Amino acid sequence: MRLPDTLPEWLKFIENRHVKAIDLGLDRVGDVLSRLDFRRDCPVITVGGTNGKGSTCAILESILHCAGYRVGLYTSPHLVRYNERVRICGREVSDEALCAAFRAVETARGATSLTYFEYGTLGALWLFGRSSLDAMILEVGLGGRLDAVNAIDTDCAVITSVDLDHMDILGETRDLIGGEKAGIFRSGKPAVVALSEPPDSVVAAANACGATLLQLSRDFGFARESTQWWSYWGPSGARHGMAFPALRGQLQLRNASAALCALDSVRGRLPISMSEVRNGLANVALPGRFQVVPGRPQIILDVGHNPEAARALRENLANSHYAPNTRVVMGMMKDKDMRGVVSELALVVDSWHLTALPSTRAATPEQLADIVRESAPGVPYSLHDNPIEALCKAKAEAQPDDKILVFGSFLTVGAVLAELDVKRGVSDG
């Protein structure tokens, strides 16, 4: 069989190699990993949670990078380019590197069938194993216990939050979901939990496996010192007078605290100075997390897609500058809690622009409209074939001082980001 030559060809190839798009389990990944000649000789930090995973990973990467360490970062999903998922030393890996990684995975897998995410995870690990790294940061894709990332034993596990999402796979309660996420804990290793009141299942999992539980408000925490400065305290002491992270949003201090606690827990192998922490927080960047696009009307991009994220969005909007009207461009997956999301934002949205997305999992604009009529009766809405059309409609209706919020899915935000990059002449290279 002739193997693909280009990255787009490889992505199409790996998309169709397994009978199910989502098929959790570690047997297939472990089997192929044993034949992949994966070499690991650096600390691994694994980050799971319902919301805040991407931000926490970005903060970890930025601080370690500013400290001069060679860092490998694996995240998902991507917004515009697949290359966003795999970063080495602060840079996205090239198409050529990803093609080589997929070729190595395809050669090693033999008769073992792999999902798209499993191919990607193994490919990233193959690249990291050949890059002389000082640290690896791995973001869990779904859940934790049976996620492909969990095939690697971690030196520090982080859970950023536990809320209702992927309930058809992980369970219908926070306790069940928390137990799945806590599957990344390891015996004798720190388990950082950025919740002051975690589900009982999370605490029980740490106790059962012998992990060292580090819990927000008990073992580490943060305080706002002023409108510009904050402080952190944790296993290695306190850090005062720090500027807020460059990432926007009310929950970023929680995410930054979890990252600092994780770094505290591995400081014996990765020592970091106060100036390196400050530089890392000041330079961290992550598209699509309450990202404000310059210009008028103001456009805000956020990949939030569950009630907890929508609640944070509402608070972030309330704490940003006043706008006469807030107009929303929303496209979502139909397996999400769409009613819960719309209900959280209903009182602060003045018009809804509902869009289709290029996925069989996506809700139709008509399905979204039914929920908007129910949760926000009387508020105007429009239906659109794609996010760009919806954004154009929102902009046409908006006054210069209005806000336009684009959210609901990585696909929604990614389409708009790609369009904005094209218009500004930003290269994908």
C-alpha cells in the first residue's frame, strides 16, 4: 500500500483507519508504543480537566521555555493548522516532521487499528523522543483514565476542573467524570487539583493509587493583591507581586496557580527562578481563549462549549468594558449541553447568529434556534451556513461600540481565525 506524501494526505488517511472516531482504551496505544522505539528521559506533566487544560498547558510551556528548557507540548484539538497540536521549543513542528512521525507510527502499528487521536498522540511522542527534551507537557484529549495520553506514566498530574461534559462517555455526574479524569494519577507522584472542593471520586482515586494530592486552597492557592498584581503560595513557598498572566479571563489565576504548583512539584529536576516565572506569565499566548481581536466593533473569540465555560464567559464579558449590545456567533456540537450553554448567556446576549459547522457531530442552526427561542424568548436570531457568513451578518448589524462574541466550538473559532489571518495576509508557514 502506498503511503501518503503530504500532511493533508496523511490526515485524511488516519481519519479513516479505525471503525470508530472515539474509541477509548490503552491497549492499542500501548501495543504500538512498545514497538515505536519511544525514548523518554525527561519529566512529564500531564494535564486533564473539563476546562482550563489548554491555558494551563500554555502557561507551563511559556514558563519553562523562558527558563531555557527544551519543552515538548502536545495539545488538542487545533484551531486552524494540525501543526498547532505539536510544539517543540515553542514552535509548531513542520509538515515534514509530522509526516515522518505518522510514517513511523504506521510502520510500527502492524495489524493494530488506531483512531485519529491515537495516531496523533503516538506521532507526537515519537517526535518528542528524538528531540532531546528537558520536559514534556501532555494535554489529555478526553477523560483521562482511558485517554491515549495516559499510556505515558506522568511525573505530575494536573486536573484543572471537573464539570458536566462528554457525559455519554464519561458518566452523568461530576463524581463519575472526576473519577475518569483522576485516572491520570500515579503512585508516589504529585496530583495537582485546581478545585477547592473536588468530587469525592478525585480524592478517593488519589488515596487509592498513593498519589500525593495537592488541592487548591489547602495545599496551594492565589490572591489578588490589586487590579494589576497577584500572589501565589504553594509547596515551595510564596511568590508575590506578579503581574496577571497575559491570557485574559477570570479563571486564568486558577490555571496559573495550578501550573505553578505543578512546577513546584518537579522543581528538583526543573528549577525555575522568579524572573523566569514573571517572563513566562507575561509572554504566554493561546488563541481562542477570550481572545480580543483589535478593531471596532470588538470581536471576542472563545472556544468554550459547556456550561462552566459559558458561565466564565458571562463573567468575563461583565468584567470587560461596557458595550451597548453583545452579539453572538455560535456553532456547537449536538452532543454538548446546548441548553445549559445558552441559558448561561441568555441574559447578556442581544442577538444570536447561529451557524452550521463542517462536522456530522454539529448541531444544525435550526436545532440551535429551538433552544434560543426556549431560553431567550423574544431575542432576535438568524441562521447561517457557516461561521464567516454569521460573522458578516453580526458585523453588519453592529454599532462600533458593540461586542461580537464568536464561540461554541473549536470549529467555530477556527473558521473565523483562519478568515482573519487570510485577510491580514498572515502566512500558514
